[in-house]
Amino acid sequence: MLTNTLMDSAAALRERIVALRRNIHSEPELGLETPLTLAKVKADLADLPLEWREGGSCTGAVAVLKGAREGRSVLLRGDMDALPMGEQTGLPFASQLAGRMHACGHDAHTAMLAGAARLLAERQSDLAGEVRFMFQPGEEGFHGARHMLNDGLLDPLPEAAFALHVWPNAPHGVLIGRAGPMLASADQLEITVTGKGGHASMPHDAVDPVPVAAEIVLALQTMVTRRFNAGEATVVTIAKMEAGSAHNVIPDSAHLLGTMRTLSAERRADLHAAVAQVAEHVALAHGCTATVRIIEGFPVTVNDPRAARLGEQVAMELGGAGAWEERSHPTMGAEDFSYVLQQVPGAMFFLGVAAEGSDWQTCCGLHSTRMIVDEAVLPKGAALMAGFALRFLERGWD
């Protein structure tokens, strides 16, 4: 098997993978424009026989490695953007840019993907088919994967696609996955309740939107628990309420901001309709109006059962029976790799990056200002990514 020597080869690349990760981590970039990060990746891979494709709507790029013979095609993805938040890790290579941090591990994803590219290039003469390495910006809410698809960077579509996401709150080096929904859809919810302002001492002469907004928040929670099957996870969270300007003034309007999460396209559509109905009718009952705006985010991330099984096989081949964990339920976080998986069968997996022997359940999680990645796991991540590609090129879905 071509995967037999992957772990040794990846271990030999540890310093290179870690150095790239730290170089990216110290200078994080946001959104769809990550030119410095992409330049670092291309410089690291400059000696490899890769063909590069770049689009016009963002700094996304796809590097193509062609094998010695014709065969299948497989895509491996790593995202490059950071988050608009400060870093408090105290690491010697911490972010040098105020208000920016790689708190979701995209620096590690990119470095592991670059490592996988090098591992596979070393085996180019044995490969039948081609591997595409998708270096993607704009995952943190900017729909970078969709932009790259629209730019035609993945055309013709590959036959399989895989991605890894580091997970600080999981055992060291364990690959975690499942068939079916892996992550939720995510939509932004904005509700404006409009009444009639007035003096706070005379609410009977006004139409106060504040208690109406509060009632809508409670009504939405009741709606979720009473109108949706508890076995099909549905989340509506109002995370921000804003109204008023002074202690003695009833405002004209109140504003709610939140998120909605579901695990199927059908449930997503049902929830959109139900939220609008509840908000509008509660407001109407109190003489107010409610305007509901839903900004669609990422769709559900759905793992193909064949791809999930392939990931399990590769994990156990590289690390033994304890190297794989079947996830019992999806996470309600969201991922824009879902756009790729809507069009290409594949899977996203989580990779435990808690320090070996640590209490991984209490580690600072994703999007924390103190989130830490145990870099000892990065070579294994590169080997797993390369292993997914090798197994698919060799056997397809068999």
C-alpha cells in the first residue's frame, strides 16, 4: 500500500510544516483577500511540479499534481483566512497584527495541505490520476468556496473531495467523522420591531416595541421546541438586542440579531418560514410591525457515507484502531466546504489537536483568544490528507 510509508515521510517534514504554519500564523489575513498567505504557500511549494490556477473574485488558488498515468481526480482543501479578534496565547509566533488571529486553525489547515502536496509529489511516479490542492480564502463567513466554484477553479469537478478541520477539544491525533450531516447550515437573522415612541412615564400613549421584541425572543424558543422534532436539531439564538437611547424614552423600534442552524435543506426552509410567521404575528398582536430579514449563510455540510468510510480506513491504517472516532451527532457549527460537498462526493473530518495527555475537554476551543494547536499533530494531518487522496486514486469508492 502506498500509505504504509506516509507517517515516516510526514514526520521527516515536521519542521517544514510547522515553520509554514508559524509564518502564516504571525501575519493573519482576513476575508477573500489573503495574498500574503498564498505567496507563502507558493514559495514553500515552488520546487514541486504543480500547475496553478487562480481566479478573479478572490485570492483562492488550486494547485494540480498530475500523476504518471491517467486515472481518477481528487481534491484536498485547506482554508487560509483568520478571524477579526485579538490573540492572547503568548506564543513567540503570535499574531503581529492587532485584531487578527488564526483562532480557527486555518493556518494549520493550510500548512497540512502544503505538507500533503509535498508527500504526494514525492510519489508522483506511482500516481494514476490527479490531485488538486484547494487553497481557499474567505471561509469565515465570506463564502470563499462558493467564489472559487463560481470562478471555475474546480472545473471540471473532481470525483472526490476531502478536508480536515483541527479540533482542540478532541484527543491528540484522533480523526473524527461520520456519514451524513457533519455540520449545520448557518443563517443570520435580523428582526426590526417597529412601534411608536413616547415618554417612558406614559407607555399608554406609545406603542412600546421593547417588550414586544422580548416576547418574540421567547416565542421563537417555544416555536423551536413545539413545532420542530426534537430528534432533528434546530437552533435559533438571538445574540443581540438593541433599543432605546435614554432611560425615560420609549423608542420607535427595537432590533434583534441572531443565528439559525439546521441539519437539512428541508428543515432550513421550514425554519425560515416559521420564524417570519412568529415574529410578524407576535408584533401584530401588540400593535407593532416586525420586519424579518434572513441572510443565508453556509448550507449543511453533508459527508458522503463512502467518503466517511474511506477516512476511517485511512485513519486506522496510519494510526491503528484508536486513531478513529465515530461522531455520534453533528456539530451545529458551519463550514463553507459544504458548497464543494453539494457538488462533489466527499467528507470533512475533525482532527484532535489537544496536547497528548492533556485534558482535551477543558482546552480553549475554536474561536478562543487562547486557542492552541499542538503542532506535533500537523505531520499526521498531512499524512491523512495524502492518504485520502492515495486511497481514492487507487480504489475509488471500493
